[in-house]
Amino acid sequence: MKRIIQWLPDRVDVRLRVIAWVYLVAQIILVGTGGLVRLTSSGLGCPTWPSCTGSSLVNTPEMGVHGVIEFGNRLLGVVLGLVAIVAFLAVLRLRKTRPELFWLTLLAGLGIPMQAVIGGLSVLSDLNPYVVGLHFVVSMVLVALCTAFLLRVYAVPGPRARAVPRWFAILTHITSFVVAVTILVGILTTGSGPHAGDAKAPRNGLDPEILQHVHAIPAYVTFALTLVLVVASLRIRTTPVHRYTMYLLAVEVLQIAVGLIQANTGLPPILVGIHMTLAALLAAAMTAVVLSLKAPVADAADPAVASAAPSAVAR
């Protein structure tokens, strides 16, 4: 045990950076495999929880490909839980010098068993669309937390201050709110459509065609707001805000393109799965933009930054 404690990082090094990348990538992959479960009608491939059947912890040959897919998704969740434990232990010796890393790994780690329980409830409720939707919401929160962890691993430690004009920060937070609305309406839209995870699973009873149009409204508002952020960020050269707004814009362009194609081609499962995975990337990119609004106090106090945000340190 003493050797293990001594092995744990006492500063941010390559081990911690690798863990942070694996953590985020695994979260996004889990969203993708969750979509695979739903889009192949494998949501009840394991008909009970926490075991796969009443008498077997794992899937059996009689359960076929649906059992393999559903159990595979559960197994990936276990792997992600192990990654969460490793990440938490890796920052344990840094809890005083880098408390933000400690709290981010703690919150994300606690979210994973919560996610497992919600996943179990979705199976026990025969894939109730609102429980399944909550499952996806928690996934987006975990993606955001892991994105924050990754960015903070690379960030300079210490106090941070706003490094952009106030109006830009306000517009960014408005954009993040609209992104959240877009994702939530997308969840409702999926809950009304044909991909329920099982042929007998209930739908939420809402009109999918109407919801598709409703879903498009916040999506296009997000796109318009992001264009404003990209153009405005060209003048802000002391933070990575422009780079992250460009990432956000790129994800949105792909998301809109895939959404339009799937809506006009009868919602093919592969496109719906890509759309779901892009939603996770959207949450990650939006998180990155929000976190880039602040910089270390020394940088935010730089005269070049002061011209863009004259009261950054004071406020």
C-alpha cells in the first residue's frame, strides 16, 4: 500500500494527462455504445438488473446478439468505473495544491454508479422513455465534468479571472443554456420516435414530427449564437476561446447536417447513433468554451487582456 501511495503523482505529469484523456474518451464512447444498444433494439437484451438474467450475471448464448450488445455496454460501464477510481487516486496527493482536480474526479466518480442505477431502472421499467432520457442527461453531465477535468489538468494552477469582455461572457452562458435546451428537446424527440430500444418499449406519446421542428429551433439559435462568438473571439487573442468556439462551430455544423439527413431519410439507425455521439461532443465543446472565459490572474492582468476586459481581475 505504501508503494502505491508513493507511486501516485504529486504533480501533474504525463500519467495524469493520459488518464484525463482516457476518461473523457471513454465517457463519449459509452454514449455511443448506449446509442448502439437502443438503435439495435437491444435495450432489454439483458432483461433484468444488476445481473443480466435471473440466473446469470453475464449474457448467455441463448440471448443472441442483443444480449451481447447490452452486456457489452454494461461491461464498458464497469471499465469506466475503474477509470474513475484510477483518476480519483491519481489526484489524491494533489487535493491541497489542485483542489479543483480532486472535486472534479470525485463528482464524476460519484456520477458513474448513479448512472448505473438509472440504467438499471430503465431496464426494470421496460425502457420508460423518461428514465432512458434521464440516463442520457446524466451522461452529458459526466462528459462535461470529464472535459473540465481534462482542461484543468493542462491549465496553470492558481486563481483565475475573467479574460474576455463581460458581454462576451454573458453571451457564452446564454449559448450554453440554449445548447442544454437543444439536447433536452432532442431527448424528448428521440423518446417519441421509432428507436425505443425494444419493440415493446413504450413511447412518450408526443408527436415526433412536431418535435423535430421544435428541436430545430434551439439548434439553429445555438448555431447563430456560436457564429457571433466565433467572429467576436477573433479579437480575443490571450485565451484559447477562439479555438474552442471554432471546435463548437464545427460540431454544430456536423450535428445540423446529420440531423437534416436523418430527418429526410427516415431516421436510419446509424445516423441517429452519430447524432447522439455528436451531442456528447457538443456538450464537451460547450464546456471548453465556458472554461476558456477565465485565465490565470497573471495572464488576465496582462495589458493586452486588460484592453478587452479592463475589470477582469477586480471582478
